[in-house]
Amino acid sequence: MAVIAVAGLAKHYGRRRQTAALRGVDLTLEDGAVLGLLGPNGAGKTTLIKILAGLLRPDAGGGRVLGFDLLRGAREIRAAVSLVAPTADVGLDNNLTVRQNLVFWAPIYGLYGARARQRIDSLLARLSLEGKADAWPMHISAGQRQRLALARSLLAENRLLFLDEPTNKLDAEGVRSVRSLIAELNQQQGTTVVLTTHVMEEAQELCSEVALLHRGAVVRHAEVGALLRSLEEVRPIQLEIAARGRPIAVPPAGALPQAVRIQVQTGEGGAVSVTIWSRDVPATTPAVVDWIRGAQLPVRKMTSQRLTLDDVFALVHTSPPEVGP
């Protein structure tokens, strides 16, 4: 079932509405998916999230979110979704401790008594805030306040969660805990997640699909693996072998999945350099490892250059879509 099904979303800013933030966005997202919204600054990611969360009315287009009409049911949508934005900590009360902030919000989300205490304790632990439970928000770091804002939104246990740069301001420990929690919410509780990020590694780790925005338009929307494969970029796997005059029987490219060409060069001291060009490095690598083991080759070094979402991002920059006003 689609939790988001919208079409033709447009939004303009400015006194004369001369600045287009969104231009005819169509988007469908099935229940249980994790969608990454990627794009450069000004691509329209935050505007799209605000519209989908019922916080902003589009100038054109419409659809449904969680079954509610995007235009007529904004209040119902806002009550049924959770949103964490980079500035979410402005809603924290500095006159309440970390735990007291969550205790304050719990009944607003329908949590009382033992159930509320259990949920609060669980979130404090999962987001590494147990040691700061009795601290004032102004005395903890910006990253910890971001995690507190996330904990506050997750009290509601809503089916649809919007995260606008969820690991912004976080240190390495915070990034790990937040990414782990997002994966847990999706895999164990079935929460549908829409997140924006500038970190390609984050999108590849967390998202089942990505939508690439450029100048207010969705230029690609696909499952992550399919999107990377669709580029059909050929990448190298490079081996350095201490052959010491020993002949190397290199398998033909056709024997290695997705390999298109193999180049062998002999260097100083009899070392052999083998470069295997592949359209799908993850698919080719296991077969290369099996060949190395079977031939008992003394490999000094093995490196590969995988296709990443950085490459996809670069493609959007170099090939901007032609979208009318």
C-alpha cells in the first residue's frame, strides 16, 4: 500500500513567486520503505518534506499521505507523522531537563504512566542520552540536542517518519546510534522513513530507494542498487601479484560476472599487475577472490573502485534536467 502518492507538486517563493522550489514533483512510496531524498542545496528537499508532512501547502498538485488528502487533510497528516528537522531543537524547553522534556511531550502523544516511562527510558538508551537525562538542554552539545529532538518525535511511534538531515551536527558516536535506530525502526517496527542527506554513505546504508532532486524536480527515483547499475559505468578491480617469474593464468573476462576486459602488465622484479574492468564490482569481486584462492596467487594488494551515489550525484550536476516554469 502506498503511504505517499502525490503528483504535480509545485511551490514558488518570492513576492511575485518568481523562485520555483518545486516543479511538478510526482512521488509514490510504499509502506515500509526507506526513501532518501538527495540533491544539492536549493534542490527542494526540505520544501518537499514540509509539504508531505502537512506543514506547507503546495501551489499546485495534490495527492494523499497515509490516506489523507494533502490539501484538505493537512491537520490529520500532521497528527499522523513525525518530523525531525535540523532546527528541531528550538522546540526544546531549557527550563526542563532532558528527561523532563520527554515526560512533558509523552501525554501529548498519548503516552502515560509506565508505558511512557518505558518508552522514554528506551529512547534515552538507544540514542546514548542516558548520561544526560538530568542535564539542562543548554548544557549539552548541539548533537545531543539533535538526538533529544529525535527522541521527542519518536515518542509518538507514528507509521511515517520524516528526517531532514538526521545526522547533522552529530559526532561519530551520534551518527552510529542514529543510523542504527533508523534501521531498527524500519526493520523491526515497519516504520516508513523519508530522509534527506548530503552523506552518500548514509543513503547507501539506510535507504531502500532514492529520489534525486535537481532544481525542484525529481530527476531519478529508483531502488538504490538499480539506480547504481543503471549508470552502466565500468570500474576497475586492481591486483598486485608477486609472481617472481611464475606465469599467471588469467581467466577470460567472460568467466567473471560483469567483467568486460582484463589487462595484465609485468612490472619491476617480476611483479604482475592485473586490472579487471567490471560493470558491477560487487558482483565480480567474489569470483575474483575464488580465482585467487584456486590459483594460490601471492597477492600483495587488491583494490576496487565501486560506483557510489557520489557518482550519481555528480551525474545530476553535469546533466541538469530541462524543466519548464
